[in-house]
Amino acid sequence: MRESYPGTCPACGSEIQIVHHRLDIPHYPDLLLVSITCGACGYRHVDTIILGEGDPVQWTVRIEEPEDLSIRVVRSTTGTIEIPELGLAVEPGTACEGFVTNIEGVLDRFQQAVGAVLANPESEEERKAALQVLEKIGAAREVAFPFTVIIKDPAGNSALISEKAEKMLLDQSEP
């Protein structure tokens, strides 16, 4: 179900439309996609909000072939994504947004974050380390080696949507 509401652009104050779109993803709670676009200044914001809360959960999937890159990833604002073989993790924070993507999209997000570090490295060592990580991400995008994607979510609102994915309930006291 898609609904549109008038609003004010937070960047320039122009009138905008705020679009809410409910997503129905099988085996997953209702999701609300919120999209704001300003035609006047170009401001954009998209957020995915999970409507509900479940048990603390960890999802794990092993990426072994190119088709695995299309596995659906739903990350809530409380979810942590890790790829241990790459030494990469993204944790929730104050500006954290939820999103729906696939494994390839997660690799893209990591690549963009490392690219931001490369744009202004603090040292030559940091630059070299960032280049090495980019090389590993590139190899992962080609599935040159198997790797693991782990999502942990204390609110139970993140998921890996695939028959290959393993779901494990976490102890209530685990982060």
C-alpha cells in the first residue's frame, strides 16, 4: 500500500511529498519504506522501518557462488552486519538507517565506506590498508573465495532471506 503526504523539505523548506510504501516480504514482518525527495534542492532521504519487534536473532549465510550475491538482506536500524573474512562490520548508531538490499548491495556499501576513507586518509598506512580492503571486497564481489555474512539483531527485525541462511535465536542478554 502506497500513501503520499505533503511535507516541508528539511534542507530548503520547499513543499515536498513524503511517500510511505508498505512492503510485503514473505516470512518477514511488515516493512514501511519512507521516501523523501525535493525537486527544488535535490535533497533525498530513504528509510526502511520495521513495524514490530521480534526475538533477538542472528542470521548466517555462506557465500560460495555468484548466485549467492543476490540473497536478500533486510537490515533494521538495530542490526549489525559482519563479514569476518574481510574484517568488516557495520553497527547501529545514531544516524543508522534500515535498508533492504542483497549481498552485492552490502558489498557496495562497504566499498563506498572504504572509498570515503581513501578520499582523505590520515596516513600512508591507512591508505595502504584501505586499498587492501578494497581489493578483498573486489574479490568477494567475484566470489573468488567463500565468505560469511552474519547479521545480529537484538530486536529481531533483520534477516537474510534465503534457504541457505541459518537463523539462530540469541540469548536476551547478548548484544
